Amino acid sequence: MKTYNPEEPIIYTHIPKCAGTSVVRLLKEWFGPAYHKLNQDETQDILLPKVEALDANGNWLPNVKCIHGHFNHGRGYGLPYYYPEITQYFTILRDPFDLIVSMYFFAKGRSKEGKFWFRGEQVDFSKQFPSVSEYVRGYPYWLYHHLPQNVSLINYQQVLSERFVYMGIFEDMEQTLRNLAKILGKPERDLPHMNVSNYDEKVPESLRDQFYSDYPLLKKVYDFAAENHRAVSEKIC
């Protein structure tokens, strides 16, 4: 994986439903005013806001050390082209099947409260996806949009290794945060778990194997991240 350079800014490419809400407090503490979270207003179909990282002479701005966002090719602001000058990232991944299921229940709950918006329009999520099975079988493509551009089954290891200083995993958050602190040269902190989805349907376990078969790249990227996480954990311990 890429070696972290603290003299340059780093991007936290936040995959939805992978503990990003919980990590915000930690990043604010670590980077202070040099941490910048880019927020997409879903009630308006607009581009992700952007904070400049370079001054007029091409020098890194000292008040920009970490940029956090849901970078998304489907919305026109994916990586690396949205920040071509920044070449180091970190992220936290989650088993893709569990992630898609979590997103379904999150969106379903928000929709019931009249709070689920997409590209400027309020969406009746349950009408579009009446069950978790229909969602898992028909709409996992958004997850691809959060990966770096042109990642494929052939090149994913090379592309990820060239850009990421670390890829943690949601299932082992305590160790993930210890690893991240060590890599970034920051103090270790405990982190509360927040923004948990409520599961009000039974999830057929048969969906899991079919999902892995239908979307093998998502599983391979997760497995690659898990291997990276284990290697870093063993080195640190």
C-alpha cells in the first residue's frame, strides 16, 4: 500500500454505511481545522462542494490536511478526477452484502419519515423496492460508484495499492482505528457506534451467495481490504 505523507493532504473516501458518521468526530480531533467534510445536500441535485487544496502557486495549503466525502462517479464527482492532485486515500469497507442490506433498511427508515431524497426529489423507497430481496438483487450498482475510477477484476489490486495508505474494515472497527491512528501518526481514541439501521424484515441468507456470484468485484475489493487490514494489524501488534 502507499506510504502516508503527512506533508500532503489525504482523502477519506467515505463508503456509505461504513461507520463514517462515527469517524467524523475522530477526524475532527486529529486534524482540527485542517479537516474538511464535503456535504451533499440531497434535497438539491448539485455537485459536491469542493475545497481547494493548492494555492495559486501550486503549493499545498497548510489548512487542508484531510478531505472527507462521498465521492461518487454516478453523480459526477468520483475519484481520482475530482481531486486529481491528491494521490493518497484511506477508507473503511464492509462486507458488501451486509453493506447493501444495511443501506436498504437505512433508506427504508428514512423514507417512512419522509426524509429520503435523491437528486432533489423525495423518494418513496418502499414503493420502488418492496422488499430487501428486490433491492439486493436489483440495485447494488451505487457501490461501484464509490470506488476509484476504472477499477476492474483485472487491475483492482494495483489501483488500490497505488492510492490507498490504508483500507480498514467495519467488522473490526476497534483495530481498524488503532491501525489508522498508527499510520497517520495520531493518538488512539475509543469511538462510539452511531447511525445504526433498524432491521424490520428477515433477510434471506440465500441472497448472500447469489450476491457474491453476481457482483464478484465488490467481494474481491472487500477481501483485499480485509487482507490489508490483517497485515497491518499483525505488524502493529
